[in-house]
Amino acid sequence: MGNTAHTLKVSLLMPKRCPDHYDAIIIGAGAAGLMCAITAGGRGKKVLLLERNKKPGAKILISGGGRCNFTNQDVDPAAYISENPHFAKSALSRYTPWDFMGLLADGGLSWHEKTLGQLFCDQGAKAVLKVLLDECTTAGVTLRLGMDITEISRLDGKYTLGGSLEATADNLVIASGGLSIPQMGATDFGYRVARQFGLKIIEPRPALVPLVFDSGTVEQMKALAGVSADSRVSVVGNKTAPPFRENLLFTHRGLSGPAILQISSYWHSGGAVSIDILPDEPSAVAWLRQQRTDSAKASVVSVLSKRLPARLAEQVATGWPGNMASLSNAAIDGLATRLSSWTLVPTGTEGFKKAEVTRGGVSTAELSSKTMEAKKAQGLYFIGECVDVTGWLGGYNFQWAWASGHAAGIAV
């Protein structure tokens, strides 16, 4: 009994261990967080990189079907959506696609362009992540996984964390991502931290996401599920949204494919989309009239099948049975409209579960475009997807992650 009491007494008198202190703590070991850690650590800063999941770089690993579309060689600020269209310019100009290519090349990796400037790693996503993790090790970054941070406070110019571990830092970088793909651990953590420090949030919503339609439209397109077609898609009435020329894909709930994902970032509830499934023809009317002359005895469906997938040609032609010679000028005008400006009104999207990224987030008005630091809270930074900067499909969002992460890594 005496020994037990003595041991208890000693434990009660032991001083509480002070939390470890760092120059910078980065929350989120995705693309942006890893780049920030590499940059800050490479400057000799003492860096702690925390990840809630059991493994880092979850989105990197699934990018491009595991091949990692790590950037786009044609990156331009115009390819980014934000309440402030100029915000991304500073970071993107100071860390370019060629800078990241140089990082991969130093790691022994190579790449190829697939289409539209999209660059994919020849060795795959795992190799890209390994290069980043190796760079973190070289830079002396401490990486801890499975860390659930439940409390953040600031006192005397230092940020203190509570939860899975206790630590303090002069600078805190939030790289926790947005709400897309919650099955991979996405949460609203970054937005909660921003609100805690009085920062405005632009309403987050799914982006780069399939569109869904009412039951009647879905029933009409039912036979087309799985069909892919070259197209030019635009958002009706949205002057800021460019048309996108890529494939669309018919699904059991509506439309997907690169062209649809692209315009989904610009689409708002109640708006219509216009689809041109004859994008190589400057005038569908002129093309149809020429076909009526050249292939008068051919059926409409057979003529359309020259340019469209068979099932799509059959579906379009149901409204114009018979041969080309039977088409009046009015009928040709109607068919041309169906081919070049097919207008549909989506009822919604597939939501965050199927969204590749989140549009909206921490308002750029709250941040420095040069450093990504919050104007209202010295030493607090937000980078990557949790910021109101959303890129096009095709490597643009990764480039924003690298660029914004580098900007903060230079500043902390």
C-alpha cells in the first residue's frame, strides 16, 4: 500500500509536458499541404504536417484513374472560377507547371500529354506521391497521420492545437480541402476554422460533377446510358462560362463526361444547358441540306450515324422518320436545332459524393493573394481546395494546389 501511495504522489507532482512548438503546422497532407510543407521545410523551417486520414495524398492517388493528371501545361488564370477572378494570378505566376515538372523530373519521373494540355505521369500516381513524401523527408518535415484536431486557439501570437496531439506554432496553414468525395474523409473543417477567426465563406457547392434530370427526360435518354459523344456544351445565359468541346456521357440519371463536368462548375439551379452534338459543323442546317441533296434516298438515321454513335443517331432520328428527301426546310431547321442547340434544364447534380472538387470556400477577399495569409489573423493561412478558387477539369486544380501551397510555404 505504501509503495502504491508513493507512486501516485509522484505522478501528481510531475510537471505537465509543454506542447512541441513549430514554425508552422500544416493541417492536411494532400497536394497543397504537401507542397507547402516541402517549401517551408526547404527554407529551414520546423514544420509539422498533420493528416486526419491514415494515409496522405488520397486525391493524388485517385487522380486520372491512378495515373495522376498532375497539371496542365496551358494553365491560365482564366481557367479558374472565383468571386475575384484575379486572385489566383499571383500564386500561379510564381509557381508554374514547369516548376512542378522540374520537381518530378528531379525525382526520376516522366510524363505525357493526353489531350488539351493535360499532363499525366508515366509512372502513375503512387510515384508522384512518393516524390512528394521523399521531398518532405529531405526537408525535415514531421508527418503525422490519423490526427483529429478538435480545437484551435490563438494566444500571444501562437496557435495551439488540441485533439489527437497538442502542439503550438507561430504559423498555422489550413490545407484540409473542401467537401467533395466525403467517402475519402472530406469534411468542413477548413470552413469551421475560417469562421472561428471571423472569415467569410462563399457557399460551397459541388463542381466538376455529373448533372441529373427529371424523370421524363431520364426516361427519354434511358436507351442512351453508356453512350459517349463528342460535343460542345455551354450554359445558357451565362456570359462568363465558355463553351467546352469534349465528350459527354449519358448516364442512368442524366449526363456526365468531361464536357458536362466542365460546365457544371458554372451551372446554377434552374439554369439550362445547350448541347451541340455536331460540333465540327459550323452550320447544322447547311450540312443537313447538303445531305438531303447528296443522300436523298438514305434514311435520316443512316445519315446521322455517319457522325453520331448508332444509338444516339437512332434516338435523334425518332422525330424525323423516313429518308432525307422527305425532309422539308422546316423539318431540317428542327433537326438542326436538335443537333446543334439541344437545350435541357438539369434538376441538380450528383452532389459532393460524385464531385471532383468544391466550388466556393474561404473568400479570397479575406486572404492575401501573395501569401494566402488571412488578413484578420496573422499567421493563419488557407490553401488549396478550401479557398474560393476552382479550376477546370484537366490538372488545373492540382496546379492551384501546388501554387497556393508554395505561396504559403514561402511566407510562413
